[in-house]
Amino acid sequence: MSAGDITVVLCALTLGATVKALTGMGLPLVAIPIASLFVPVETAVVAVSLPNMVSNALLIGEHRQGRSEATFLPRMVVWGIAGAVVGTWLLSTLDERVLLVMLAFAVCVFLVVSIRNPAFAWSDNVARRGTPVAGFVGGVFQGAAGISGPIVVSWTHGMRMSKHAFVFAITVMFAITGAVQIVSMTALGLWTVERFAVAVVGAAVVGFITPVIMRMGRKITGTWFDRLILGVLGVSAVSLVVQAVTS
């Protein structure tokens, strides 16, 4: 990568980290599409993985008081791990455009339902049966495209939990599937010296900016937080379509 490419990747990480610190999601969704305009998608996915782990760790600590409310999380995590392994294997074999279009479609369906019915929530039966599926599918997308946010966030948002429980749940899910992704990338030999160096510098940038933005985000709760989540999901759907078309 040239110095210009590295600068673009770091700027994309900064923007993604800002969105993630406010909502609990958005770093890969923002950083990977931008970075992949200048570097190969595989390079972008690998380089973003480590900074995203740093962001997840900081957010888990910030919202740990919500852990008692996220009772569904263990099942989602187990299936997410399995999905991440499968997805990382698919990274080098499956047409990424198919994944991106499928993901954008799923997000759009959820957005339409949520906007038409702001009080929408999963029934207890649907939540119990669907959590393993959502976890597995989210893990597959995390491993294959480095982006599980739209699936995990859409599903978890339908649980209608408090802000702390919501952010805690999604960041734990992101952290664990992301860790599996990093291990799988290492096993598949996807790390290079250049990718690792960019990832380390990016992790330092994310580690600096995330606590600052988190303090600002503490005032965003209730309806405004829900609107912000739906807004980020909407932008992510458009971003995914654009990435599918241009890739």
C-alpha cells in the first residue's frame, strides 16, 4: 500500500470508530467500504479486524452494566462462532457481491418493518427460535465480509432492551466473532507484515478516539438512540449496495 492508501484506511477507521462509539456498531460498515475503494477487499477486511477488536473491548467495558439483561447472548455467541469459521473459509471462495446484496436486502426488510411499526418487537417464541439463526448468519457475514453489524444489530434491536444492554450484547457478539475471524485469518495465512502494521496503527487511532466519543454519546438515549441506530442501518444498506455494484 502507498502512503496515500494507508492514510485513507486510517481516516476510514477514524470515521467508523466515531459512529461505533455512539451506537455500538458501524466501524467495519464504514471503514471497509471506504478502504476497499483504494485497497483490495481482503486487505481492508484483515486490516480493520484488529482496530475493531479494540473498539469492542472499550465499549464492552463502558456498557457492562447491561449484561444481566442480555440473557439470549450465550446462544447467539455459540452460533456466531460457528458462523465466523464458515464465513472466513468462504472469504476466498464465495462471490462477495452475493453476500453484500443478501445483507442489504435483509437490512431493508427490517428497516421497513421498524419504520412502519416503531413499537415492533420480536415475540418471545420468535426471539428464542431465531437467536441461533441470527447468530450463525451474523458470524458468516463477519468471517466472509468483515461485516456482521446489520444482522446482529437488526436482530438485537428487535429485542427492545435498554441502551446499555443493547450495546453490551452487540459488542460482545462482535468481539467474539471478530476474535474467531482473526484466528481463522491467521490459520489461512491472510496476514502480511504490511497488513499487520496498518492494523496496529489503526488500533492505536481507534483506542484514542473511542473513549472521547463515548463520553459524548452518554447523553443520547431513548427515542433518539433508536433513531440513530435505524439511521446507521439505513446508511449501511445503501453502502452495501454501492459496494456490491462497484466491486
